[in-house]
Amino acid sequence: SLSSMSSHPRASLRLRKELVKVKKVLSANSSASFALECIMDDKDVKGSITREDFEQLSADFISKIVGPCQRAVEDAGLTVDQVAHVELVGSASRVPIVASRISEFFGKEVSRNLNVSECVSKGCALQCAMLSPVFRVRDYDIQDYYPYSANFSWKKEGADEVVTSSLFPKGNSVPSVKMLTFLRSESFQLQATYGDDPALPAGTDKVIGQFEVAKGGAGSEPEGKSKLKVQIRLNLHGLVEVESVHSVKEETYEVEVIPEKPAEKPKAMEVEGEAEGAEAGEKKAEGAEEAGDEKKAEEEPAPAPKKEVKKRTVKTTVDFKVLKSMRVGAAVVRDWAQKEIAMREADVREELTKEARNSLEEYILTSKSKVWGDWNDFVTSDDRNAFSQKLDDAEDWMYSEEGEDATKEVLVAKTSELRGLGDPIEERFVEASRRGPAAAELRSYIQMYATLPDHLSQEDKDRVAKECAAAATWLEEREALQEQTAKTVPPVLMTVDIKKKGEVLNRVCQPIASKPAPPPPKEEKKEDEEMADAEAAEKKESGEDAEMAEAEADGVNGVD
């Protein structure tokens, strides 16, 4: 029954996964079938369901679809007719009844231009990038909406009367800052609560904050009261908190003010041109008077500074205590961080366990087919039967409840146990398939070095021949021993030994075989021809010298 299945975690999880698949199938089809083998107590579950039955079973949930849409329209101060476009997002919008109910409420067809699953995650990623100081994104204003009203209440000083103020009404923008002003002579408390809102989830604690403001000290207000400015913030996370408290006090102080000197009379401008005698005398008299006044002004002392009283506002920080807040404490945050690390490590262990399970399953299935096929000639019948039984037992254990709950270490140990029996068989099979090509490659090296260039010395030729003969003898002896050895026992001639022998042979013979031939000797005939040409050139030069001497002698006789 479902009640007993809910107490069985594995069966409940398998049933939920299957029901999700059925829901997805019903989104595109009128009916769907399901089947679960051995879901619990070796019992199988199978059946089918139609879309009509699914909608009847989900009637309570479907009836709640229109409610949020209606509240959204009312909070926006609109009517349904004023909504021009409706876009569906979220994976649940793929259910046909959801889209039809929303379409009926708005009286228009809904749109599906966006990927209903990806658009939500992309929007969250964009918002995170906008809030993070690491990323730079284009300016895109998203105005958050406070879904409830937040009220602040306090008692009047000297009375039990409680005053309540709706500081952040429903729909207030987030973040936001408000200021409250109090005249107090003693400490007092502030309490933040949710307003009466039917949309508030049932059972929610309406008290969201309690704060105690300390005494602000002697103030300048009547009766010695202090004027307190309480700054309250609705932060980006939707939390209402008292951010700061300041005592505001006006005080007077004196400053010295130096009086300004009386303005000087402007000097008379000189009159250009010729003036008559009387006017000239008057000008001179006026000039003499002005000069006398200036002299007197210079002799008079400067006016004494006066004191003037001014006012200024002094702000003093006042302490306050947070008695209750929705902000999570540092200890809780550290605890959550540790839990997140533990969950991440659990995910890594789960992935490693899956890899170990897949490796064990792959080895079991592969070995079961090979032990009676490719490996048949390389294992005795008794060992084959024992190994096959081990594989069958491991397969049954892996699909049992104990195997399903096995850890990575247990799965790795089980795989290692099976490999301890199967790897020697596989090694003999692999050696038999690779030994022939490796021996043929070694023989090709021996044959290649059997024919060497004629310009090599006899010592080098003998050394190469000796190495090739030793390699050929070693290979023949090992192959003879391997022929006498059964395929079901470890081989005496390994492929790696043959390759090493070939590497040694190449390391010794390759430098000798690649020696270049010496340059050919010069031909004697060419040297003789060069000597004859040189003698002929000398004779020619000596003949020319004799002719020149005779010509000079004839010239001298003719002159005489």
C-alpha cells in the first residue's frame, strides 16, 4: 500500500520518479502506462492512467492556479482587459490544464516564446551577475516588490499606549530606507511585525524584529529629552532592520566677526581742457578737503571685532540591541556552510560509487562472455567453472538490496577479487595474440642487419653478425620452450621480452650499419695530365723570353 511504501525510502523514490515520467507523458498524450519491478517485498507494480483521471486527481491543485494570477492583477492596479500579453514559464506550464486555466482567466491565448525551464535559471544567473562585484553586465533595472506590509510599533513614553506605523506598505520598492524621529529621555523598544495580509502563509510568525534603543543622554529638547533619529532599512534580501540610531542636538556657539569699513567716496575725475578761474578754485578747494578726510581716516583706529551667536546640529551615535531578527546568525551560517561541504562531498562519493558500480558491472558482463569464447583455450575446465560461478554470484549480489547500498570501497574490493581470477587468463590470451607479430618484427631486424655495406670494416661486420646470431638463437630457444608449455599456464616467452631484445639489437647494430662510406681516392691519370700541362706552360714561357732577348739584340745592332 501507499502508506507502507512511504515508509520505505527506496521504493518511495522509485515511485516518485516513475510518476514524474507519467506526468510528462500525459502532457503530450491522452494516456500513459507505468511499470515498476520489485518495488517492495518482491512485488511488481504496473498500470495506466488517462489525462482525465490525472486532472481529477489533481483538482485541488488545479483550482489554485488562478489565485496568484488574480492577486497579481489586483496588486498592479489593473484589470484583466488591460493585460496585453501572457507568457508562460516554469516546467509545470507544460501541463495542458494549467495553460488552459490561465488562458480562460485572461481571456486570451498564452504565449510560449521562451524555454519554460531555461528562462528561469538564466534570469537567476543574470540577477546574480548584477549583484556580484566580479561581473560587469549591461544596465538592466529590475525593481523588486515587497509582497507584504511591515509595521513598526512602540510605546509612548510614560504610558502603556502602543503606537503602530505602517513603515513599509505592501508593494514598497526594495531596497528602501525610512527614518523615525523620537523624543525620549529613557531607553525604549521597537517591534517590527507583518501587517494583516491574507496572502501571508499560515503559521508564519508575524514578529520579524525587536530592537532596544539605549538612552540618548541629556538633550536640548524640553524636559531634557533627546531627539533620536532611527534609520530603518528594508534591505535587498527583504529583511527589515534598524540600521543606525543617532542623537540630534542643536547647540549655540560664538564666532568673532570683524565689521566692514565704510565705503570710501570716489575721487573726482580731472577735467580735461581749460577751465575758468572760479571753477578752478573750487576744484582745488574740494581736492584739499578730500585729502584732509583721507588723512583723518588713516589716523582713525580699525573697528573692534564683534561676537556673533550661531547654531549648529551635532549628531551622536546611540547604541541599540537586536533582540530578534530574521537575519541568520554567524554560527548558523557556519553550520550551513559545513553542511553544504558535506553534501558536496556526498555528491562526489556518489559519483565515485556509480563509477565503481559501472566498472564492476562491465567487468562481470565482459568476462562472462569471454570465458567461454576468446579465453576458452587459456583456462582449465575447473578454473573456468569456478570463475563463472564467481561472476554469477557477484552479479546476483550487485543487483540485490545489499549490493544497491554498497559503498565505493566494497565495490572496488569486489572488482579486485574478480580481476585476481580473470586477469591471468586475459594476460595469457593477450600474450598469445601479440607474441607472433613481435617475433616476426625481431626476425625482420635480424634479416635487415644480415646484409651490410661493403665499406664497413670486418670488425664491425663480425660484431653485427654476432649480435644477430645471439638474438636469433635466443628467439628460437624461447619459442621452442613456449611450444612445449600449455596455454593454461603462464607463458615463458613474453611479448615485452621480445621487444626489449629488438631494442638492444637496434641499439648495437643501427649505429654500425648507418656509418657513411669513405670518400673515393683521386685518379693518378688526372695528376699526370696536370703535371704535363704545367711543364708545357713553363716551356712556353721560356721560349717567349728567348724571343724577346733576340729582338732586343737586333735592335741594338741596327742602331750601331
